[in-house]
Amino acid sequence: MWEKGTRVKIIGGAKIGIGGTVVIDNAENHLNDTRDRFLVEFDESMGGHSGNGAYEGKRGHCWWFDYCLDKFTATDGIRIEQVKRKNNFY
């Protein structure tokens, strides 16, 4: 459900409305972490990091989220939802 390339937007806990893209899904998570997680790189800085070595993103644009089967998830107080693409160029 939270696959690489999925578009998301922040709906609570940070700069609401900022969009982003899943850049590492839970199958690609190389960190020694017991949780299934995925990495989102947001279009604007939202006070995050640059990928913590697992991905080379823009400074302050990335955030790890816990994987779940819903189209909404929250980690560390930041809540996101999946958004549908309007067309193939979005």
C-alpha cells in the first residue's frame, strides 16, 4: 500500500498540506530496525532529515513512517495520508 512512488500529504502535526513521495518502501528498509518503515521525501522542508544514510535526500525534507495497511499513518506526531494522482504528470 505504501509503495515507492506513492504520493502523500501531511494532514497533521507539521506543515499541513505539504506533499511528498515515498522513496524507500518497507521492503527496501536497510536499517537494523524491528519495525516495518518507509521513507518519505517531502516537496518542501518540514523539519526532518536528509534520509539518515539510507537515502540521499534534501536536508530537512525526509521522514521515516511506520508501515500500516491504512491509507493514513502517523509517526512521531506527524500524520500523513495517501493522495491519488490527478494524472500521470502530477
